[in-house]
Amino acid sequence: MNIFSIYLEKIKEFIIDLEKHEQIKISDNLNNLAIELTPKDLQGDISCNAALILSKTNNKKPKDIAEFLKTHLIIKFSEFKNIFIAEPGFLNIEFKDDFWHKFLTDLLNLKEKYGSNSYKKNSYNVEFVSANPTGPLHVGHCRGSILGDVIANLLIFNGNAVTKEYYVNDLGKQIKKFTLSVYYRIIEILHNKEFPKNVDDLYPGENVADIAKKIIDKKLISEFNNFDKIYEKLREISIKESLELIKVNLNSLGIQHDHFVFESQLYKNNEIQDTVEKLKKKDLIYYGKIAAPKYKEEKNWKERKQLLFKSTLYGDDKDRPLQKNDTSWTYFAGDLAYHNNKIDRKFDILINVLGADHTGYIKRINAGVEALSNKKTKLSCKVSQLVKLIKDGKPFKMSKRKGDYITVEDLINEVGRDPVRFIMLSRSNDVELDFDFKKVTEKTKDNPVYYVQYCYARICSVFRNINKDLNEEINFDIKKFHINSYERQIIKKLSEWPKCISISSQRMEPHRIPVYLYELSSLFHSYWNLGKDDFSFRFISDNKPTSLTKLIILKCISYVIKSGMNLIGVNTPNKM
């Protein structure tokens, strides 16, 4: 039901047919043919640029081509009521009312499924969050978490098979420091020894103390005399408990993952060695020297031969090391093994949602996936930029926990889940976002989540007042179907929903959804307010509908609002 893609193909076929009959010459750029909504201040419903792209090839002015096409289009398409030519040669097509009648009828039948697209289905792995399991999720993780979740929701809505995945980095120096922090908290509780303040990079937060208490209460380890002796067991237990806290944080955001992959398991299964061997067989590994990393001082850098992956063959800036000085594997080697694990699971497309600090990592991991899959598996990386919290016009910090970050729990407790999810999606992921506490809690047009929710609640109130269920079927006769210019604008906006879904999915840009929902809600509220002064614009009178057409339009708006809010994980209350 994407009228834009439908008529793009129809008009393209129409032009090709004209060329076959030698009535027009087709330009090389017919792929630039586009169908858009006609601008609000111009006549027509949809606009086509055919005359502009055919003008040069046919050596005629765009307006002359437009006049020619207009004559033939009106004959070809009976649903076209009129075609207006706008400068410099756009074809602005107006549909007959019965076209929109059928459109609304089809939308009503589809209900909240309206908008899903039928292009080729794929299997996707969407990896997101993947925060180190050393503490609760903070605001820095929040935006990326929601971004990944909604990308997955969009893909599922369009009928794709999707696995939502979390990669757990449960090895390395930070994990050892975390485990040591838990150990010190246990000793503090059992022997009243103060948590050390002179040891660098420990985790002093309350979450560590909570984990320590659980380990003691559950008697998961019998004695704590020797850290090195109990390290492995304590690490596993500490990670498990910390991950449970993260899952609680995610659940408070309305997020659940299908699959968790542990770095330690890759080591146990020898998957890193196997991946390196796979690259070796492809002649993509060699021993060579690399320049000092940017974060290293040249004087402290000792140049040596290292095991390197030929990532420059696949577009990377330089070849990447796979082993450290002590011959242990680099983080990158482990990441290659993890992505090889995904490739082995036969996903068509891999999607990684990364934090702002991982931008420089994209080229090398793309190179790895291309090499390991022989360019058969596509990897797409989306970077979630930083979030600035603003309260009373100033940067805001409010964590009750010891530390320098604001937790997801803090944020949700302050404003609620709905504003968090909606606002975190309201701008493109590749630009920084200001989260203004005042704006997201006020009941005005300036608060977009309230504005959209209020639109749905108002529609529900109409149906309550006429004692009808919102989902109750309503039949309406084409003979009684008449729409005014304001209703036409709303219907045209409703027709854009499948296009919004399509672009949001294909480009992985879910911020388009809250933007669209706000625009649709704005059209509705403006129309609602007209009824305050003009009876003809009112939806009900004396608890009766003023017209079935208006009720139908309201139902259609409600289905789109409900569908869109479900996709982004935001509630649609019936009353506000």
C-alpha cells in the first residue's frame, strides 16, 4: 500500500511504453524518477519529476514535456482527477475521491499492519548495547540501546527474521579489576576492612557492594583467603550477577535480547585460533611492523614484528595486529572470532550499534567480515552519538550511586520510560542530542511524546462519547464519502506512512518515525481546534458523529499512531 512506490513503477512503465511507440526518448537517468507528496501550498496530491529528467534528452523545455505527459497520463490513469503543472515542470497529480475512499478502506482492513513493506526478506543479527558487565547501564548506553531495539523492531515489522544479540566482554583487564573490586567488598563486609582507595581503576560503586552481599548470602564461595585461587569462580559469579542487573536495566527500557554471546566461550571453544587459521589459509596474515598507535608516545614504543591481518586489502587505513607483546590475542582478534561466529550462523546481514567512541573501529571490523565471509555477508554499523542531559538550562547530574555517571535507572525514575524512548529517537543517531527534562515533562506541543499520546487519547475520547469501540468495524458508502481540504491533508499524510517505514528500515534511521508521528499529530490537533469555532469541523455533536467519513479518518490515524508507537516502544494511553 505504498502509493509512492506503486506509482513510481506505474509511471516508469508508462514512460517506457511511450518510448517503445517512439513518442518520447528515455534519458539515462530514469532511475532519478521520484514521486513525492505535493507541497501543501500547491494543488495536487502527489508530485512527479518526470518532465524534468526527460527534458534534456528530448531537447525540450520541462513545461513542454510536462504538457505532453499530462495529456497521456489523464487518459492512461482513470483514478487521476486532474494534473497541475508547477514550475519548472513538476506534474502535480490530484486523485479522485473514490481513490482515497479505497485507500482508507484498505487501511482499515490492515489496521496496525498498515505500513509494512513486502521487499525481500532477510535474516538479521542486530547486536546492540554490549556494555561491559562491570556495573549498571548509564545514559551513555541508553540511546544506543533504544536505537538497536527499534531497528530490530522495524525489521521484524517488515517480516524479516531478527536476532537481538548482546556480546558480553567477560575477559580482560577491566574484568579482573571488577572481580578484584567485588573481592575487596566481600573482605570489607566479612572482616571490616576498608575498601582500598589507593588502588587505581577499581569499581567502588554500590552495585559492586550489592554483588558482594549476594555472593556471601548465597554462600556461592566458601572461603576468601586467596584471591588468585578463587579468581575464575569469583569472576564467573560476579559477571553473572552484574549481567542480571543490566538485564533489569534493559527491561526497564522495554528491551529484551534473544541471545547472549560470551567472549570467554569463544576462547574455550578455540574460536579465535580457528578464525586466525581461516585468515591464514586465505593468505591474509603475515608478520610485520606497524607504527606506534596515536595514544602511545614514540619514545616508549618498541617496534617489533607482530602478527598482522591484511585489513588494508578491504579498505582499512592500516593492517591490524592480532597478538599483543605477550603473544595473547588482541581485542580485535576476539572481535573477529565473534563476527566469524555470526557468519557461521548464516545471517544475511549483520548490524552493529556502536557508541560514539567506536567510530574508528568500523573500518577494521568491516574489513574482517568481508575477508571472513568472502564478501558474502553484509555488515552495517550505526554509531550512537552522545546525549547531554539538561535541567533548568544547565548540564545535569543526578546519580545516587558513587561514580561519575548517570544510570538508566536514575533517568527513568526521573521522567518515565515513554519520554526516554521517544526523545532518544527524536534525532538522527549520528548527531548529539540534548535531553531537556523540562521539555519532556510538560504537557504542551513542545513535548513531542505528550503531543502524540494526546492525539491518540483525543481520538479515543471521541469514540467513548459516541459509545463505540475504537476497533469496531465501520462501513461507509462511497456516495457519502466527501472530504474537505483539511481532511485531504491528513489522508495524504497517512499515505506517507509506508514510505516512512520503508526508508527508516532500509537506511536504519528510526528517528524518522517519531518525527512522522509528531507531524501527523500536529495535523490532527490543528483540525480538532478548528471545531472550536466552526461546527462543520467537529467530529461529534450531541454524542453523535457528524459524519462517518470523519470517524473513518480518526480510526485510520489511531491505527498509524498505535503502530508507530509500538515500533518505538512507547505507550498510547486511552485517557490523559
